[in-house]
Amino acid sequence: MDDLHVPPGPGAPRGLRVPAGELVEQFSHASGPGGQGVNTTDSRVQLSLDLATTTALSDAQRARALDQLAGRLSGTVLTVSAAEHRSQRQNRTAARQRLAALLRGAVVPPVVRRATRPTHGSRRRRLEGKRRRSETKQNRRRPGPE
């Protein structure tokens, strides 16, 4: 098994490289159709990574990942499984892609919204709309005594 490479993007401009020694793979029987080999092949793959001890993440990335993935973690261990293919090799690839996608999304820094002021044109249009609405309502009133 070789290192897991996560492509570059926001939060990780050079990408991430998770050493193979930090990834734990477990294999088991996958449920569902499989023909004669269904009871003999361990095609389901569970891939685990301990986010607290991995050397692939900086402290800021680790904090973001632990916060973003809190609902998926068991302690600090992130586990993904793949059983959609009949081949163990394909399931290993699928699990690695899933783990890479989760890490890619977890290290993205939050987007901070900067408050802006309404433009002059939008303020003018808003006031004109209010003025028109006011005139419409005034025209519905009962005419005065004059």
C-alpha cells in the first residue's frame, strides 16, 4: 500500500500526503450479490486514519478537520468503508478516494462574509418602490370632504 495523496485546494495549497503507515485497512465479507466467491472473499474495505496523530495535517488543518468531521469520528479516528465493487482492489481504491475527498473538504477554511453597504442605485430603487406603494394605498382611501 502506498501513500494517500489529496489534491491541492483551499486550505491545502500543496495538497496533502498521508503516509501509508498511518492508514489502517481492514477487510471483511461484503453483503449482497457476488456469485460463488461471495462467502470466501473479503472484498469489503474499511480504511481508518487517526486525525489526532497524523503527520499529514498542520495544527490548523487538524483543528478544522476535527471540527468539520466531528459527527463521523470515533474518538479521533475517521473511518470510511467501501463495498460496492466485487473486487477488493476496486474497493480499496474507492475507500482511498472517499477518504481523500473527506479530508479535502474538511481542511477548507470557512468563508468569512464581509459586510457591504447597499449601492446608491439599490437604495434609490427601494425608496421609489416604497413611494409607489404608499401612493397606491393612499388612492384606495375614501375621498375627503373637499
